[in-house]
Amino acid sequence: MSRKVLAPSTQRMSNNRNYRVNTVHEDFGGSKWNAANEKNSKGYQEPDLYADDDFEDDSAESDIEQLSNGNYKLALHVPKSFYGGLIGLKGSTKRRIETETQTEIYVPRQNEASNDLLIQSNDRKNVCAALRKIRLLVDSLRKRMRPTHFLAVPLNTGEVQKRFIELKQSILDAQLPGIDEELFTSERCIHLTLGIYVLLDDAERKKATKELETCRQYLADLNTPFVLNIKGLEIMNDDPSATRVLYAHVESPEVQEFADKCLKHFQGTGLCAADNIERDSIKLHVTVLNARHRKEKLNKNDLNSFDAREILKRFGDFDFGTALCNEVKMCVLNSSKDVDDFYKITSTLQF
């Protein structure tokens, strides 16, 4: 049997990968293509789908330093919440990345003060390759995590809050089946959400604060304070008899523009929660009732929803009035019970 079959020639690609160069059969014009490959001193050429040009520049690459022994080292901050996923079962994931990139990676123990992974190799390109793989893995792990923070426009004062309380009382007075006070958003927590994020340590919270301040540039061509007109009730799903979220419609072109620009900006930071990563636009809404607020199901067959048909029929055109917005706040999710008003605030962008 031909040696070309048993031991075919290979073409080395980047990042320690080798591809077999197949010999084309004579029935398919093999003599033409095989001869051309033999004459080509470079041999068979195949585009590398994972070449360096396919990755955007990572600012962390500028932190790679050369050691006195000629090796290269990078200290990369990664929140401890990702360590388990980076190490893998019995260290399998870490070993795979080290093998594929010809690097050594040190992951700090949970009780160590440092949050920096150390990547070392005798070739700078290998360190960059490991950096990319770790970034991709962290992005994948972040998508599986629950959001920790959200960007909000507080609406827990003034006319909107007053009208919200009036609507709440009217709905409760109607004594509609399955509708109780527990479903309602607290009047001290009324807000408009502009984005949700996964911020896992102080470093990421500081980064989010910095990125939020960067979003100030998007205010330059907009009129502030923003005007929000809040009127009408809608539902998130298609079946009003089994509703999970009932919300107030928000009309504000300039808030929409600002929110969408902030969304796009934060998508490039790696801090967005899964719901915001692929989204093109923010849906402006103020949650009025949410089935998640109910602590216990009414019965074992309850699908964690409520019947909103009568609410929409009676109050579908309810007018919450107008609000002015001159600030947005980065808030901690599920923190309303820990403070007397609104949520815990991580940072604020005032304008």
C-alpha cells in the first residue's frame, strides 16, 4: 500500500495543530492537483479558521512580560467563581488548554488573596493563545450564571409612584381570582431596566462603574433630562390567561436610543448577562405584576403564572403619567429587602 496512504503528509497550522493533506484520486483529476501541490514548495495551503486575525485585540496582551529566563508571563484577573469551570473535572480543562497552547497555567486556590491566573510559556504567541481560550471559556461560563446587577431608571417617586399605588389598589379591590398583593412590584422599587449584568467581584463592579461613566458620551446628542411617558398595560407572553409578567408600556425615544447604545457598549465588555448578550435592543417596560414574586404556588398544578385577562380588559389603557430622568443607577438584584428604599446602589451616572 502506498506510503502516502499510510503516512500522508501533513500541514502544520497555528496553535499546535496539524492537518492531513489528502491525495486527490485520479478519477477526480488527481494528477493535476497533486502535481500542483508537489511543485508548490509550501505544499498544501488551507486557511486557518483560528488564526490570530480572527480575534480582536485583547488589552491584556499588553500586560505580557518577558522574564529574565526568556519565558513570557501574563497575570490575568479572573473572578474565583470561574475557577471550577477553568480547572474542570480533576483538572482536565486546565490540562487541555495547557497542552493545546504549550503553556503552564497556575490557578490560585480559593483561600488565596490573589485573583490572578498566571500563564507562562517560552513563546509569547502561546500565552496569547491561552488567553483567548480562557476568555472564550469565561464568556461561556458567564452565560450560565444568574444576573447579579441591573441598570435602572428609578421611578419610585412622584406622579408615577402615586398612580402605580392607585392602580394596585383598584386591582386588589376588584378581587380578581388568583390576583393578590404578593404579585405586585413594591412601590418603593418601581423602575425601568436598561440592562442586566453578571458582576462577580469588586474588580468587575469597579469595571462596570468605569464602563457606565464611559456611556456618558452617548448623552451628547440627546436632550436631558429624559422624558418618559408611561401608559398602557401589556404582557410578555402571548397568553393573557397564563401570564408571568404584566408591565407598563414606556414611550421615550431618547431613553431608547441611550439604552441601546449602552447595551452595545456593555456587550463589548464581557459583563452582560446571557439575556443581553445577543439582544439588539432594550425593551422599555416597567414591571407591575410578576409571577416570580409569589413565594408559593397556589396549587401543585400552578405553572407560576396568573390570569391577566380581566386586568387588561379593565385597566389596559391605564395612564401612569410622565416622569423625568436625570440619572441611571447600577443596582444589586434582589437587594430591596436589605435597604429601606429601592435597591442597593453600586454606582450612579447623573446628567
